[in-house]
Amino acid sequence: MSRPLSDDSTAAVPEPVEGTLRPDDHADGGRAEASDDVAQPALGAIGWLRWGWRQLTSMRTALVLLLLLAIAAVPGSLVPQRGADPNGVTQYFNDNPDLAPILDGLSLFDVYTSPWFSAIYILLFISLVGCVIPRTKHHWKALRAKPPRTPARLSRLDVHRTEVIEATDDADAATLATSAVASAQQHLRKNGYRVARYDTGRTLSVSAERGYLRETGNLVFHAALVGVLLAVGIGGGFTYTGQTVIIEGRTWVNTLLDYTSFNPGRFVDEDGLTPYALTLDRFDVTYQPLGTEGAGQAGDFVANLTTQRAGEAPESGKVRVNHPLEMEGDRIYLMGNGYAPTLTIRDADGQVVFSESVPFLPQDTNMTSLGVVKVPDGLPEQVGLVGFFYPTQAPLSTGAFASAYPALVNPVVSLDVYVGDLGIDGGIPRSVYTLDTSEMEKLAGRGADVDALELAPGETAELPGGLGTITFENEAPDGASGYDGSVKRYVSLSIHRDAAAGWVLVFAVLATAGLLAALFVPRRRMWVKATVEGHTVRVEYAGLARGEDPALADAVDQFAQRHRAGLSGPPPGARVD
């Protein structure tokens, strides 16, 4: 019998006997000597690689990389991309000369082909593959395995039901137990459960499991994400996007030379494009009339085309906004439209040195348009003209001009004239829509001795310095009234071939189906046990959810009611625990 401690607690603490073994981490007021530090084994290169692989292939890392990929794609929608809008990139450099080189150094004009976007893309691909393959192997083994054995005490599960059925004698009770378990096995199999019998002595049971479609859907979802990444990565190499401008009456052929810009994938054969031709017969557009609400707003755009495939007869086709035309696997989109006044320049002797329909780029909703004409040869000096086209010329309060309506009511073109070096002889590509006047002298326009040239359809003006004349050609048929048809229209088309679109759609559907299965298919285990106890049979029903399953209790109750009602023998009415 131990003696109680006194108030002086130190008196009740026995002194340690010399040589007594004590735990290494015991501290008793400093009398125990400090133990040596535990030596941790070094991971080594292989250990660190294994640790890094486990971190990379964890589901948490995959989710983080997926989020990073979504964030990394945001700049692609904020600034123009060279692959989709090269003219927009050029304009961005003109509007932001200080910021644009910095963004270009960060590859923000080529987001989807940049090194940092590709790095996230590749890491996400590796992470998903590393997640899917081991889980698929584990899931395959689980599908082939038998359902787990019936627990010895089903009453310890949260969802548990018991019914006791009276029998006439021991033999009848054994028969009833066998019939109950066999019936339960049949019902569970019909309900989509994988079943297995586990009988021991006077206790018969069936174990059932279902819901493997949930994990299958999960794996299909992640495998489909890998498929999307592969389709975009590989299919992108066979994808190309190009832009072209077609003026009314002209034909465009699907060859590299006819594109104004062309952005191919790395596997595209630029010399092997599928041959076909497009001719712009007419561009129709309707505007709200002047004096009405929303005057000048466009109602409909239609590019009427004649299409021709190699070796086939010509066919008619139409392209509208958001209604592309399909040609030999290419999708042709209507991106823009404008006016293309036909300008003819003659030298001092009256010889034609330039005669072209020049596309003018719209600058506002009323189609005030900016255009450039370059004449490198045929005149004493290289000549460049920069001007505006006004479909309906109207003066502003500042004295300048603008277009008051987008249709041809009072068409006028005004041109500033420059002479000097056009900058096209140095081998450096120059945009046809811009004119570098840094090495040129201005002969006509604001700030020069001669006013800007102003021409209506059919009019001719003298070029300053005796260079020659320029004529604004009237395209309207002889005898036509008004100005409708006096100036040609043009359309800007985007030709896009997406080799990955079909595969991406397939994988997207699979991912959606897999996600729905992973979210809504419950994973359940259910057991039915029949125990013979003399003249009675105790039938137990129990269920276990693998995850959240609020309907499990109702499912067990309904199964128990259907099963009990289908049993042969004495009528139900037995006591229920």
C-alpha cells in the first residue's frame, strides 16, 4: 500500500538508483545527460527525384497547374495575338511604343506558344498522366476483386435493419435462411451490384458492392483532360490560320502567295494546301436609313461568293458574320469589310503607272476610312499618298471632314502626297496599310504649300510638281443614277483549319460524361445476413457509403421491404428490431 505524499513533494520522490535504465527523452531537472541527436538518413539523388515525382503527380498539384493554365491564358484575351490578329499587334506597337516592346519580351503577343505557357502545359500533362496511370491500375484490380467479406457485427454500422422470421421447425428455418440469402443475391445482382456469398455454419450472407462507375467516371474525366491536351498540342501542329482581303470582282486562290498573313502550325506543309478558289461577286449590307432611330447601323452583312474546288464546277456560296463557309476542311469567316476606291495614276505623258482598287480601312462606324497608295516606279520619284475616304462627306466644326453615313451618298477621297524613299528597296517587309514618311517630303496636304487632293468618283486632279495626274474611277455602269456601285467593296476573310476540333469535342464530351458520373453515381456496399437461431431466422440488412450518400438509408429500407415481401414461407409480420 503506497504512502500518501506529504506537502513536501520532494520528500515523496525516490532518488534514482544508480544504474537504473531511464527513457532517453526523460528530463529530471538536468540530472539526465542529453541524448545524442537522431541521425536522419540522407535522401540522395534518387530519393529527391522520387519525392519530386510524388509531389508533381499528386492531385493537388494537378489542380494548381490547371488553375495556373487558366490564369496564364488571360493575357491572350487582353492583348492582340500574332497568330490571330497580326494587324492588331502592329497597331498596338504604334499606339504603345514604350509598353509594346516590354510585352513582346514577355511573349505576351504569343501567349499560347510562349515558353512559360508551354512549361505549365507540359507539367500539367505529366501530372495528369502520373495521376491517371497508377489509379487506373488500382481501379482495374479493384474491379476484378470480390466484394469484401461480410462484417461479423452488422449492427455496428450506422445504416442497419433487422427482421426476425418465425419458422415451424429447425429444417424449415434452415431452408428459409437459404432462400432469403439466395433471393437477396438475385435482387442485388439485378440492381447492378457485384455480389459474393460468404457462408459459415448456420450463418449465411451475401456481400454486394456497386458504384465503381464513380471511380471509372473520375478516371475518364482525367484521361479526357489528357486527351484534350494531346489533341490541342498535336492537332495544333496541323492547324493554320490566315487572313486575306478580296475586292469585288476579284478571285482568291488558296495558295500561300494569296494570303496577306499566314500562321501555320509546325507540321503544316505550306506548299501542299488544298486548292480551291473564292471570287467575291458582291458584298451586300443594309443600313438604317437617315432620319430613323439608329440611323447608320448595319442590319446584315452578306458576302456573295463563287466557290470552285479543283476539278469541279463553280458553286455559289455566302458568308455572314458567325456563319462561316466550309471549304475542303477550312472554315472561312467574315471578319470585316470596307470600301476600295479605284485610283489611276498617270505620268506627265499620260501613261498609266498605277491603277488599283485600294482597300481603305474603316476608322469609325460611319466608315470614315484610311488608305495608303505607294507608287515605287514609273514617276520621276517614288510617290506615296495617304488619305481618307468618306462615303458621305460632311464637314466638322473644326473644318475637317468626316463621314456622316456609312452608305455611298456623297463619296469623296482626300489624299496627302509625299515624294522620296518609300523604304521598300532595303529588303525589309513593309505593311501596305502604312506609309513611313520619315524619309519623304510632303507636297500636298496640311502643312504643305498645296492643299490635299479631293476627288469624287469620275474626277481627275493634277499631282503637285508636274508628276502627273490621279483619277478616282467611277465604277458605276453608264447611265446609273446616284452613287450606288460607284466604289467597290471588299471583305476581310479569316481562313481557319483546326485539325484538333473534332478530337477536342470528343474528349470534351467524355470529360463531361465522366464528371457527371463522378459527381452523381453513389459508391455503396450492402450486406444481407441470415442467421438460423432455433425455429427463427434473423435477417440483417446493412449498408455502407464510400463517400457522401444521403440516400443510403432509404435505399437499405426499400431493399429490405422488397426483399422481405418476396420471401416465401410464413407471412411477414414478424417483429422488427
